[in-house]
Amino acid sequence: MVFSGAQLLCFFGAMQALQLVVVLLLKPQKPRANRWFAATLLLIGLLLAVAAPRFAVHPAVHPPYLWMHLWSSLSLLVSPLIYFYVRASVGAFRFQPWTALHFLPAAAHLSLLLPLLVLDETARGETISFYVERQLYRSIVPGLRVGAGLVVVYWLGCFWWVRRLERHIHADASYSDQRQLNWLKWFTALLVVLLVCLASARLAADAHVEVFGLAAFTLFLLVLNISAMVRPELFHGISAELQLPPPADEPAPKYENSPLDQDQKQALAQKLRAWFETEKPFLNDDLTLNQVSLALKVPRNLLSQVLNETENKSFYDYVNDYRIDAAKHLLESPDQDHISVDGIAIEVGFRSRSVFYTAFKKRTASTPGAWRKNRQN
């Protein structure tokens, strides 16, 4: 049996997807989000495998309509699965009965096949001709590729949840998993581009464009596999301490109903500053607002209000300001010249060189190295 180049691409891509699914499910760290990620990759691999007969060296003049329609129905599941992966990654996601409504477009599209199961051969042939004439195997609505629209809608939903997580981290934590956040952004954005291109090619019925889309998908899966081997930490998920809390447990601070007047806010802000200056909790690289709340015996929502309204800062920026001040003191001290800049970053509570440099330059318009060099000069 002779396979075309496009078929080999389909099979290779399907194998890459299956290999990555096995890696994800066998990893020691198994975040719940990885189950949705594995389901998404498994579905993409299945779609690639099902698409292979379309690119045979001698394709069928009239390919089985069942497989064409089934492929389109399954493709409508990719976007919801990506969305569930992102929601599970950021936290605050529980699969409820109403969540199944996300699968309604795929189910509605698949339901168009039900009449074919009960009709006789003549009526079935006429119905299939009717479907093909109106291109119902491509979309629920004739002439409109709803899959591409759904991809964009779900991507906007994914981006909204990632942005919400970033705001939550800045309000409640002194550190962030920026690498994980960037991974979620780039993964979803790139997958959206690929899905929209492939959907557009299906709408245009251009085999050459479809082959290009398959090649891009296969390359995408290959890059994911390489990433899983070279940078496995990308698949460890967002730290549980940074994830959004479940909706039922998430406090909803209402500043308009706050018991604090202006004098009490200023007093609490002074208490917070005094504690930071004496106890230096910012040196703890995993400091959170909850830890500060327990130490000062002040409700977390009141601390958040004071930071926002009195200090005009998020908790993340508030803590990093203290860390940068401590770093400047060490950089300016001749007694600390034996400590490298990276060592100073760790000393004052930063987890990585990149975050330290970004925070330092934001506040001083200078790099740590240049700051030390200016003192030496």
C-alpha cells in the first residue's frame, strides 16, 4: 500500500499526539488540568487519523459521508476542551451538569446523522445528497463555518481567565508562575491560529491549504513533545497556592460596606509598614496575603482594601518594593560585593533572575549590575 505525503503527515501527527498523551498521564505530577490537556491532544490525534483517507493517492470519488460528518462534529469539541484545560489550570473550575452545554454544538451537528440510521437506502441517498448540496457536513448553518467562530469565542474566554488569574496573583501573592502563565497564553493563541486556518481551508475546500494546515499541526505536536522532554516543568501546572479559589470559597470584598474609616485605614497601613520593616517577611519568596493576614490578625479583605486605597498598590507590587529597597542596600554596600547579582535576588526574596531584573528596572530605570557599578565608580 502506497501512502501520500499528506497521509504520512496525518499518521505522524497522530503518533505525536498519542505519545504526548502517554507522557502526560504517566508523569509523577498529575494536575487535574492535564487530563483535559490529554483529552484535547487525543482528540486532535484522532482527527488527524480520520482525515488521512481524504489524502490517499487514489482517494474515493465519493468518500463515506459518515466519516466526513463525524470529523466535522468531533472538531467542534476541540475548543471546549482547550477552554476546560485553561479553566482547570487557573483553578475555580468544577465540572457541573450545565457544563455539558459546551458540547451542545457538536451534539447538534452530530444529530444530523440520526435520520440516516432509520431511512431506507433510497431515502438515505437522497438525504446525503441534500446534506452535501448544502454542505451540512461543514457546518450546522449552511455556508458558515461555526467552528472558526467558536474557536475565537473560546480563546477570548481563555484569555479572560488567564488575565483574571494574573490579577488574583498580584492581589494575593508576592510571586508568580510567569512561565506557566506565558505558556497558557502562547499555547492557546497558537492553537487558535492553527484551528482557524484549518477551518478556513475546510470552508474553501482547498486541499493544498488543508495539507499546509496538517503540516502546521504536526509540527505543533512535535514541538509540544520536545518541550515535554526539555522543559517538563511547563506541564506541572500553576501552583495550587496561586490558583483562583473555588467560587463558593472566594471572598468578595465590598469596600463600600467596609467598617474602616479613613483614620483606621491609615493606622492599618502604618501597622503593615512597621511589621514589614521590623520582621522583613518579604524575604520569604512564597509570601502570600493570607500569611500576612494571619500574622497581623487582620481580615484579608481589609488588608487588600488598605493596599489598594491607601498605598495604591497591589500586594505583589507592595512586597516587591520592599525587596527592591533591600536589594539596593546590598548592591550599595561594599561588604556585599562578594555576592553576585543573582545571589542578591535570591537573598531578598525573588525566585528568578528575570523577575528581579524586570522589577528592579521598573522602579529604578537601571539594571542591578549598573546600579552596583555606579556605586563603585
